[in-house]
Amino acid sequence: MPQSFAHGLDRVRRRLTRMDESGLTDAHLLGRFVDAHDADAFAALVRRHGPMVLGVCRRIVGHAHDAEDAFQATFLVLARRAGSVVPRDKLGNWLYGVACRVAREARAAKARRTARVTPVPELPERAVEPVGQDRPELRALLDRELERLPEYYRLPVVLCELEGRSRKDVAHQLRIPEGTLSSRLAKARRLLAARLRRQGVAASAGIGALYVNGDMYFVSGPNTRKSRNVAANPACTISTHLAGNIDLVIEGTAARVTDPAIVADLAARYRALGWPAEAAGDALTAPYSAPSAGPPPWYLYRVRFHTVFAVAAGEPHGATRWRFGND
């Protein structure tokens, strides 16, 4: 990485707080940088898209210093080729693609260096802790599949899911109704899920989940896709929306509960919330349930989570993550 650019990027970072870019679109900021070489505009773009770019580099490269180099190289490409970004209001999508390519090249270069320098296997250096460290190969796979989506599905995912921006803001930027944006996000998730399933990656999300004594519980019929997915791969994700305009995503592993006492306890908790569930040995019955749960009886599943993400969907935005042990 050229030292002059690295130092220049450091100066850009120090200037991040000197410019209020609220209300300025990517197209506007990029235009100021291209037309007037406005360093403050470039700094605002680094602030806006930097977390997403660094996340991609960490997931693909792994090693902290190499990920930082790939991050800098991505914005070096932007500095040199800003005028070629068309349309300018899709800069986030453009940066995502550049970051993926740069990070893969960095990973390949590191592998070649290791092959030349290390004739026998050695313990690698401790890698940076990316989101999803427990299964980093799945994160890399997700990035590859996301990059292959058509742009009109990929761009909403990059802006809403990876950059954590509100749907209202993204819909305004893309000049589409929020309903259209939501439809594209839902379609993108279905496409990604289908492609991941074809590669042996299954996921499941609970309906009517309950939080009890540190665990999440949900029900599903034995022959539903949800139950089959959990049987094939217990890794699952549950998402919900909290008061205060906060989106919460919980990652963990699911297992069927067969203890009649726990099943009876959860049935009572469901009844208290208005669903007339009854325990039937190691399963639940009721006059009705969500159509996706299939016919009764329904199995009870417990999700023991290891990672929780919280994203503020409104101003001032922001995100955080918690990790939990297995004890």
C-alpha cells in the first residue's frame, strides 16, 4: 500500500467530523469530489461507506492488517476512478463490488506469499474478529452470492442491511416507493436463501417466538420446511423489531425440546399471551396456528443464541453487537 495514500487516508479520517453531510446524497458528494477535488466530500463518503467496506474486507481477508490494506486500496480505487462511477447515486453498490474484488486479490496474494515463504504448515496469526467469526466461511459465501444478485436486488441489501440505513432514506435515494424497496429486499432474501440451501446451508426463523430464561422458543410442524432445515443444520436466525425503532437480529442454534415439563410451561406462557396452546406430551396442540406451522401437533424448539445484533433504524442510526458464551 503506498505510504502517501495511507497517510492521506488518515488525514481524511481526522476530517470526518468537520463536515455535516446530512441531507447530501452520494451523487452530490461524489460530484463535489470529482469536479472540485473536495477532500471534505471524500471524507464524508469514507464515513458513510467505510464500515460496510471494512466489514467486507474483514470477512473475506480475515487478517487485521491485510483487511486494513484492502480497505485503503478500495478507497484508493475510488479516488482514482471516481469519475467512472455511473450512476453516482449507486456508489454503495460500486464500492461493495470493488471491496469484494480487492479483498479476494489480497487473500490470494497472501496465500501465494505463504506458499513461497512457508514450506510446511504453521499456525496462522490470530485473525481479526469479524461478524460471524464462529462460521466465517459462511460470511464469505454470502458475500459471493450477494455479489451475483442482479443490481436491483443487491443494492437494497447493501444499503439497508450492510450499511444499516433506513428504508425511507434508501427508497428516497433510489427514487422508488418504500413498498417497492421492501419487496426487493424480501425477494433478495429469498434468492439468497435458495442459493445458500443449494450449497448445503440451511437457515430457519421462528414465528411467534418467546424469550424465556435466556433462550428463544418457537413452534413448527414436523413436516414443515423450517423443521427440516433445523434437522439438517441447527444454525438459525430470528429477527424482530423493538420499541424505539430498533431492529434486532439473534443468531444461534435450534434444537427440539422434548421435556414434557418445559413443553407444558411454554404452553402456559403462550396461553397467557392469547394463543390457546395445550401440551400433548412432547408437542403442542391448539385450535389454530400460523399456516406456515402446518397441522398439529407442533414441535417446540429452543434457540440458544450466541450473537445478537441491534441496529437503530432511525436517527441517529448506529449498530452494536453482543456475543455470549455457551455456558
